[in-house]
Amino acid sequence: MKSFKLTLGGLAVCCALLALAGMAQAQAARTWVSGVGDDANPCSRTAPCKTFAGTISKTAVNGEINCLDPGSFGAVTITKSITIDCHEIFAGMTGSASNGINIPFDNFTATSEVRKTVRLRNLNITGFDTGSVGINISGGTGTTGTEVFIEDCLIDGDYGGSARGIQDFRAGGGVLVVNNTTIRNIGTTGISVVPASGNNGSSISVTNSRVANCSFGLALANGAKGTTTDSVFVGNGTGVRADGTSQISVEHCTVSNNTVAGFFVSGGGAILVARSVAMNNAALATVSVSGTISSYGTNHTGGVAFPNAATAN
């Protein structure tokens, strides 16, 4: 009888070890989606999944999802540090009547993650005029030191609900880097960074990107800090806006043909402009309540001066 109990105990241990091994194998460092895949698959290269939502649960923390072929891979909520990279492959995502991508850092499942980072590359997120937010980033005051990198993406057609292209409302601050990305046809703001608690270290960098046909192109508030270089803000209501002690540096950009103002500040916000073209806006710059819009003296504005310019534009 004693021997039999020992045998059963040994079998139980073996089963537990096998189960753990199976769980470890279930989450791979690299997974794959395909337009003809199936979410019942293990998301391997030879047996890809169908959607990002179906793939993310089978991808390890800090892992990467790639695309085997073109397809529409659905909206997704990201709850772990991960990369979704479909470079060289058309990766469509439909966010009609919803958000395209949600990144709620409060809900990251691996609480032991030292570096909470999400990287998105070569994704086409379409709202079909009913989508709310293309990429929605959130998190409470306890989620500090988080990072989001968005590269080579297209966000288009969000007019429902809050209607923003990229929305970053992290209360705990964090880094947002947007590079070589086009945001167009958005009901309110193309890129909106408004930390819920204010003055908490939120920072954004926008480079080599284009924002068009939005109510506001790039808007910061509540103490967020940002820079934009080599980018274009055209055909919006307002091109670049800073509210509530937020600060934006605009360098080597085109801010033109905006129907309300090229630049707008209020509530102690500040915009500093250098080596940029700001032509054919309904107003070059508007200061509401308080704030500063300053020129380094190297801009082309059609002879119109910035409100706080100490030298010629």
C-alpha cells in the first residue's frame, strides 16, 4: 500500500510538471497571424492564428506577433509587454463602432514586468467613420515608466464617440513615440496626450508623421511635454495645441491650411517653433487666457509674427 501511494504521488508530480511544461510551450516568443489562419491553432509559422486577439494569449511577455500574409486581423486589447510588427505585409484592423487597439496598462497580467512596453508597427487601423479611438492608451497613477512606440502606421476614419486617432490618458505618465505615421479623418483630435493627474512626466515625440482633416492635429494638456519634428499638420481645425502648462517644441514642420489656427495655447501652455512653415492658416497663432507661442526666428509665416516672438519669424 505504501509503495502504491508513493507511485501515485510520483505520478501526480509528473503530471504537474507536464502541465507546467505545456503552459510554457503554449506561450511562444514569436507568434504568427494569417488571413487564412485559425485562432484554434498554436499561432506558429506553420499553423498561424486568424486574429491579433486570438494570438496575444499564446504570445509570451516581451514576445512578438508577425504577419505571414495580408489580412484583416481584428481589434485587440493588449495586456502585456509585446510587439506587433507586420512590416512589409498589409495588416488591416477594423475598429468600427469601437476602438482599434486598447492598451490598458492597469490590466497588464504580468505584474512583475519591470519594463512595460508596447511596440506597434505597420498597422492600418480603419474606423469606417464609426470608430471611436484608433489607439487608446490608459493607466492609473500606479503605472509609471510605461512606453508605447507606434511606427509606420495608418489611422483613418474615427468619427464615433470620443473620436481620436491616438489617445494617451495615462495618469502615471510615460513615453509615447510616434514615427512615420499618418492620421487622418478624425472627428476630434489626431494625437491627444492628456495625463489624468497632470504634471506626471508624460512625454511624446512625433517625427516624420502626417496629421490631416482632424479638429485638432496634435494636442497636449495637463502638463504633458512633447516635441514634433519633420512632420505635417495640414487641413485640420487647429494644427498644434498646448493647454494647462503643457509644452510642445515644433521644429522643421509644416503647419498650414488649418481652418481655425496653426497654433493655439491656453491655461499657461507653451509652444516653441523653429525652422517651420506656417502658411495659409485662418490665424497663425491664438492665445486664449494665458500661454506663449514663441519663434526662434527661423520660420516662414508669410510676414505674420508669433504673439511672443522676440525676433523676426
